[in-house]
Amino acid sequence: LLIFLLTNFVFGQNNPDNLQWSATHKLTLDDFSIKTKSLETTSSFAQFSVDFQVSGFDFLTKNFNKKVHNYIIKTASWIDTTVNVNQSLLYQQSLFDICEIYTRQFRKALRENRKKIANGTAIAKELNDKIMTDFSKRRIDYDRETKFGTDMTKQKEWEAQIQKELLELNDFAYDN
């Protein structure tokens, strides 16, 4: 269900259709441009995009946090307003948060491999491909264990784990 668009500049951070992940902004109904009714498709779907802007001179950079972005694309995301909207929002927020974990891991990997970037940016694409593959596998685990966010006991367990991992990777948050 989740598709990742890896681009170097197509979805720039100034695009009003992109909502960058934020620790202080939780997803709301307004963040989903498409509203459906009566389970026309699924109860909700969010299109995420992880992009990066890395050049050969970035080996001098100590911090790649501002070079990697994690967005929800609002006009490609939908929510059914006739079902439990709060549950759908919580489910999509958890997915967005899990994506942020892997975005931070990507930032960390870029920093750890910054000397290799001097030889070319192919390493950045390789690192991103691995991180996004790992995220996709983790998402499947989350969906299966929480029954797409409907098993509230498992959902709470996942939320606690997600927050723990975000905190552990706090040095690689966009705003740090």
C-alpha cells in the first residue's frame, strides 16, 4: 500500500502538497486531501515520500539532517470519514512515525559514510534503498501485528516501541 518516491528534488520542501514529519504535528483529517465514504477503498491510505539532496561536496557536512526529508503527500492520501477516523489517523501516524525512524537511520548512515560521498553520490542511493527495504519489511510486521491498527493492545505496544526508537535516534531528527 505504501509507495516511496525517491527523488533528488521533485518533491521539494516548499511544495504545499507535502507535509514534513514533525514531532509536534500529528496527522489530522485536513492532512488527507481525499475524503471517501463507506469503505469505497480502504479506511485510509497515506502516500509518503522520502527524498534527499546529497552532492559530492557533502563529505564536508557533519550533519545530514536537513538533506533528507520525510513527507506525507496530502493530495495522494485518503481517509474514509464514515468509519473510525481517530483509529485511521492513529494508524497512519504510526506508519509516518515508523517511516521517520528509517529516515533518521538514513541520515545516520549518510553521516557514517560521508567520506564515501566524496567519491560519488551512488552510496547515498544504495543506503536509501537498503533503509527503505528495511522499512517496508517493518511496516508489514506492524500491519500484521496490529491488524492495520485495529488491535489496540498491540497498537499501544508498537507506539511505545516507536517512541523509544525515535528518541534513540533524536540526534538525526530534521530539526537537530
